[in-house]
Amino acid sequence: MYTKQTSQLLPTLIFVASLFCLTTCNSEGGTSPNRTKQLDHPGTFETVLKQYPNSQIDGYNLYFPPAYEDHQDSTFPLIVFLQGGLGIGGRVEDLFKWELPRELRETTDISTELGQLKLNTFVYVMPHISAGEYYHSDKGFSQLLDEMAKTHRIDTGRIYLTGLSRGGFGTWGLASKMAERFAAIAPIAGAAYGVRDYDALSTLPIWAAHNRADAQVDHYRSANTIRRIEKNAGITFHPSNTIAEVDYQQHDHIFTSGSNPAFEHDAWTEVYNATNFYKWLLRFEREASAEELVD
């Protein structure tokens, strides 16, 4: 279950740039001495190489906002990002070649509202799988989230899952298997092949996006999934043509069906560059379980 928050979790504007670093870790989680620094980026990046048992996760990339270093007593919301098929296999750090990870690396301006939300509010973890589908590695994802909570200052009530294309498949599938771990999800241009429990999905705030002109993954894949959730749970998804037009404060369930034929499969660029999206995520906080309250 989740609770809504009326206040926004927006950090104070920070103008001092912190160091950019890329750290590679071995399979036991130890940090190697190899580190590169880039002084023109406000945040910090790390790449960790680690094989998770009973899963195809072989590492992950991290992004820490500058506020993470400047506010040592604070916890931060976590965005779990799942890349599309181009990011499957190969090197873990290759995820930075595409979409949201690339944007995080190439964007440096935190003086705008979008810059503050995107670059200075969330910690990001970008898991890498060597093959297959993300939703087949739910045990590995559970272990990864446990590690994030233990080793970093993560607000475990504010963990958000999003992904595009094959990562959209993974978002639907993983959320159906471990809905209790997430405060909200945002599947983009995906399909529900890995969904195990539609009732579990109905407990989550969902903002799905899928362009009508998508020729790679047909729009009806998302539309059918949403209709089934609506039927099972008696809820209604708010329809929209763009991300910007949505009143993010009013709707917990949103389905954006881009109508511009030029966008085709790419429904994610609009999502990840809209202030409404990040503000919508921050509305939601997952209720702590009994085990977490005891800990």
C-alpha cells in the first residue's frame, strides 16, 4: 500500500558542483582503485560489477545527486531504471550510452526546475542483465534493493520503478511480483508478458506511456494491460495525449497515449524530461511493513 504526500520533496538549490566519478567494483562488492573524475558534472556516478544468485543481474550503475553529499543526515528517494533491449548484455557501464542514463550523464544544469528534480532530488540505480528478461530476476532485484537500503541513504518508502521498451516489460512484470517494494511505477512502451498478479498491480500508482504509432511494441499491449487492471480493481486510468497536460496532483493512475506519429517507439524522452513526471512520483510514499517498523 502507499500513502499520498501533499508536500514536495525538493532540495534546496545547490550551485556548487561536486565530483563526477566512475567506480568499478568486483563481484564481492569491494571497490577497485580505478577511478576517473570529471569536474564539470554536479553529480556522482558509480558502476558496480556483481553477479546476483538466481538472476541474470551482473551489475548496476548508480547516480547520486549533489544534495546527497551536502545533506549527510538526509535520505533520498530512489528511481530504479530498466533499459530497453540495447542495454541487455555487453558491459554494465554501456547503459550510459542510451536514454535516461545518457541524459543523466550529459545534463549538468541544476539551475532549472527540471534540473533540480531530475539531477538533484533522486538517487538512481540502473541494473544491468546479461540476457533474458528483467522480470525473471525478481530475486536478484529484491537482494539489490536490500543492499541499496543498507549501504546508501535511501528512503525505502520512496522507491520508484520505471523502464522503457524491454524495460517497460520488466516494470510491469517485476511490479506484479514485488509490488510491496515500490511506491509507484512508470512502465513505458512495454507489454505485460511477465505479469504474474494483476491484483498486485492495482495496489500501485501507475503512470504508463505508450505512443499510438509505436511499430515495435504495439500500443494495444499497454492498453489491454490497463483495461484488465481497471476491470479487476474498479479503478480508472486518466487518459492523456501528452505528459505536460496532466494534472499530476489529481490522478494516481494515468495512461498517456502519444498521438504524434513522429515519436513512434520513443515515448520515454517526453516522460523523463517533464517536471510533471518527477513531481507525480514524489506524491507517493509506500507504507512501512511490520518488519521494517521492527528494524
